[in-house]
Amino acid sequence: MRNVFCIGELLIDFVCRNTNVSLVNGSDFEKKAGGAPANVAAAITKLGGHATFMGQVGNDPFGEFLEQTLQHAHVDTSMLIKDKQTTLAFVSINQDGERDFIFMRGADGEYHFNSIDLSKIKTNDLIHFGSATALLSSPLKDTYFQLMQYARDNGHFISFDPNYRSALITDTEQFAQDCLAFIKHAHFVKVSQEEAIMLSKEINLQQSALKLLNYGAKVVAITLGKDGTLLATKEGQTIIPSISIKQVDTTGAGDAFVGAMLYQIAKSEPTLSHTFKDLTEFISFANKVGAITCTNYGAIASLPSLTHIKAYD
């Protein structure tokens, strides 16, 4: 099985234990590991795959906790840098199971390209760009683009998830422009409905998916929550249903979906030529993984193993 390299933020989520409240009224918080690329890496390893996290945490107790959390999930942390202060987020869950959150940015934005040991990235390895903070102005943004160019020039499988956060992004036009630079070279693109419309400027999701394919993406997955996922390639489009669950917390569901997709791609041969039927089966499995993640609190802690998933068959 090939390795999946996931670049971006690893941070502390302070999750409000008070139920059905916003951050305004929350008072009891629990410390948890978070960060979209880290969630994806942990999703892969919890399923039995191989993943390396690439990013920076603080040289502080929070950074130590985060490193230990990934190591406990069997994620390779050899490319994790510890310096400055760890990025923090505060999260509460409202009565609909949706998140209310704010970020206090720290070390994640200071990850430099020269911190990456490129010799560890083998020819057939996959590289996932799914950071929620990388396209903010920072050294990490430069690193993000440099690594994408390296991946493109060396023929690596490129996965991209915009992970748009309205609380972080003030210039949506620039954000969209940056995203399209990645979509142009991506073999797999996962977007939400909101992201699909924003990036394509098409309200119709089928037209939106087609536009993303025309930009250069080989495979597009538009996640539709409880309604499943729209799969689109040059071969066609279809909606693959999800499973019915009792939703508790949506944190990490999209990352779990991506991790499940990359786990299947990384263990299959060849990397770049899956049939539409293969991809349909991959997404059906990924839908299940994403849904199961919503049945518990926290991102990494809620990620299922293969044994856990089989209980839903």
C-alpha cells in the first residue's frame, strides 16, 4: 500500500461540553486534537493504511499532545515541526448538530517548504492538500503551492479539498482563484455543495461538477450530507446514497470521507486509472465512513476502524 502525505494544520479543538449552545453561552470545554489534514491522515491509518502528516505545531504542551495523538493513531509524524505556539480553535455544537467555531492561529502557518524531506516521498505516493488554513497569507501558503508544483512535476496523485471556512476567508475571489490552481492538477477533488457553487459559479450541481472537470480535475466528489455524494468524471455523473445514522457531531465527517477515499485509492492498482464502477464503490464506502464519524463527538476520536464499519453492513 502506498503512503498518503497530508499537509496543513494540526491544532487544538476546545469542544464545548454544554449541549445545544453557541460559543456565546458555552462554558465547559474539552481539549481535542483537530485540523482537517490531520483528520484525513488519522482516518487513513485507522482503516489500516499509511499516512504521514506534514505541518507545524507549537513547541508547547499542546504541540506535544497533538504529536502523541497522531502517533497513537499510527500516523507518521516524522515531518511534524514543533516551534512557536500551537493553533487553537473553540467549537460548540448547536441543537442541529452543526458547529459554531472560532480560530486563534499559531504555529500551523509557519510550516516552510525546506522543512520537508522530499526523499521520503516515493514515486507512487499520494499527496493530499486539504488544509482549512493553508490559503491564508502565510509561509504555509507558499509551501502549499511549492509542494503542489513538486507533486505535479513528479507525477504524484494529487488530492484536493478546499475546506472553505467563512470565518477565516475574507476574500472569496482570491480563495477561489487559489483553489482552481490546485483543481487544475488534481486527480481527486472533494467539495461541499457550497464550495462547488462558489468555485464554479454554477447553482446546478451537475453543471458545477462538469465545470470543475473542465478546469482539470479527473474525479470530482460533491458531498451532499445525508443525501450522499455526487460523483463526476468524464465518463458520467451519479449520486451515491449514504447510510442513515443519528447525527451527533459533523466535525471531521468530510475529512473522514476523504480519508476513506484515499485509503482505497492508495491500496489499489493502478493509482490513476480507476473505472467509474470502482469509484462508485469507493464513494459508497467513504459515505459510510463519513456518516459513522457523525455518530460521536470529536474528529479523530470519532473516526471508525474497519471492524466498526462492518457493524453497519
